[in-house]
Amino acid sequence: MQIAMYEQKRISLTEEFPKFTSREIAIDQIKKRGQKRAYTCPFCEEFLTLRAGSMNEPHFAHIRGKSCLMSQAYEQYEKQINRESSNHSVIRDVIYDDLSTQGKYKPDLKVEHGFQAKLKENWKIVPDIVVKKGSQEFGISILTNVHQKGDENLVKLIRKRQKYFKEKELDVIWFVEDRELSVDLTYRVLFLWESEILLTSKTPWDCKWENLVHELSINDTYPLHEVFNYHGRTELTNDVRSLYYVNSNQDEITFSVYRMILDELNSPYRAFAISTGYNIQLSEALVIEDQLRLANDDLEERHMALFRSDFANALHIMMQEYKETYVPNIIQKSASLSPQTRVAKQKTVRKIKEDLEVVHWDDGTVSYLINKLKRGYITEEDVIKLEYYLRHNRELVVFKGWELRDIQAMATSALGRIDDPKVRIHLVEIEEL
């Protein structure tokens, strides 16, 4: 294995070799210290020596016959993380130390390295850290070196680990090093590797965002992603997921939270960025209640309010642009109706108004009329009823999620499908309410 205890401190060969002027000198000096019992096993405290041959990388080993199970488990774990960058151990150890500190004042919280926690069960694959809170248990895994080169192999590795953890019934939270984070908020697009897609997760805050997305998506006249200028490649669902990036520098480790709706699941991979992302300090992200917090509640509320406001503003601009482009031509065509058509229209309106019973919001009639308008197939009698209702009930602008401006947008859309001048003139009047 690559680690040992030396002068009451845990050291690794990766850190020790650069302290010498050459690799050969490093091997010679560490071998001599090991022969004089300077190094011990971090787990069983038996003496370690350095082995370095032409076939294997230099590593610490127990004296023959003294090997312990924990060191064997750690050696297996070392092979598992062999692909990771040097930042992996830094990030892992900081997360472990922070969670362990919480365990000192939370008696039902137990934090262990994965290879330690699953030693007795002899797991072949382990997360970096295992956390047990009461009866609940979950793992934490950190991935570095996530990039184009090797993405295909990494995808296979992630799938294999996720399948293994699922079989073991262990939920695992994944953190991704943020070197490959790529987002363009002008178009609300997150550019992803396939491996990043596999590492998205579902949290309670994702469910709250999902409810908001559903609320704003009730009106499908203007799809949510189009309002935000996102160019969807596929038919988007309302399935909001999150991805947690971790940044490591000399001063601190921070997390960034991105919530998204996955779009293209073939290369090039991308997602609709629901939130604009924000950074959160390690000490705040890793607070354990029933589970890891992984969010700043205040920032989430503010981002949701901003999302709602941005949607309303963008929708208003989109509707104004549509009206300025198309409505003048429609009004001009309606104004050119023949006198005979106008007289017939006035007679029809009078007759229907005489027979028109009072329409209530809760009797389903208005819903029926709106749905006919939405589909672009509405009769003269029905459009007169709808116009009459809207004109005399303008204070009731909401009906099962539809606002007056939404209904007006439907009328504008219907004008592009309906040629009957007797219907069109009422559609124009609905637009101008």
C-alpha cells in the first residue's frame, strides 16, 4: 500500500518521493528506514518495509506473515482509486474530517472510510466514505479526472459501481471535480459528458423545483424552455435533477449546486439549466440532519423566486413581440370584413346573448371553451360565449392555472388556423380585452 505511519504522522509515497533529489535516492532512503522499523501500519501498527522491484510500483508491505485484513482492504481500495487525480485524496480527507467532527456531538452519527466500514462484509467496491445516521446509511464518492479522454471507460466504471451499490442497497452521493464544468446561462444550457449525466441525483429540493416547473408549464402555448431561450433537442420532461461539483484550491474546498432537466442523452450531451447554480461552503453543505443538507435553503428560495420572475418577464416580452409582429395584420384583415358580414355578426351576437345563461367558473363550461380555443377549433357560438364571459369577468383572471394573457395568446394562435371571419373578429376582440 502507499501509506504508512512515520514519526506519528500518516505519510504517502506520493508525497514523500518529491522530497528527495531522485527516485533512486528516495527508494534507497525509505528502504533503509523501513529496515530499521521507522514505518508502521496505520491500522494494526505492525512494522512495514518498502518493496520496489521492476515488476511493481514501490509500496509499503507488512513483514511476511504479519499482514492485516484492514491493510488488504485498503490496498484493494487503492486500486479502485488509481485513476483519480491527486486532488481526490485531498477532497476526500477534508470531507471525512468535517463529517467526523460532527460525529463528536451527534451520538447516532458514525463516519468511516468505505474500506473500513465494509471490511467485514468483504465488499469488492466501496464508496470513499460511509455515513450512518441512526438506521440510515449512505455513501459518498468523489470523482476527479472527468474529461473527454477516457469518458467512455469512466462511464463503464460508473455504471459498474452504481449497479454494485444498488445491489447492496446503499444510496451514494457523487461529487464531481469542477474542472470540466461548462455552462452558458444566456441559453440556459449545461454542456455535459455522459459520465456527468450518470452522476445526477434526486434530492428534496429537486422535488420542490419540479413542482415549480410543473406550475409554470401548465400553459403549453409557450413552453418553459422556449421562454428561457433554451433550444431543446428532445421533448423535455419536468424531471429536475441535481449535480454537485466540488472545487479544491489551496485555501478551501467549496461545492457548487446545479439543478437541471436532462435533454440530449446522446453525444453531444446537454441539459436545460433550471437554476443558475451557486457556491456553498463545505461546512454548510455537509451538515447532516436525516441526510446531507447539500443546499442553502435561503439561496434556493431566492433562486426559485428569481426563476419565477424571469419566466414572467420573458413570457411578457415574447407575447409582446408576437403581437407586434402578427396582430396588426390580423386586425387589418378583420377590419376589411364586408358590411353584410358585420350585420350578420351583430345579429348572431344579440341572439346568443339573449339565450346565454350565466357561466360559473366551477361548472366546467369555461374550461370546455378554453380547451376548444387552445386546440384552434372553436365555433362562432362558442367564441362569442367565451368573449362575453371574459369581458364581464375580467376580475377573475385565473382559471385552473390559465391567466387572461394565456387565453389571449391562444386566441392569437387560433387566428393562424381559423379562416371564418365570423370567428376571427371575436378572437381579435379577446386579444384586445
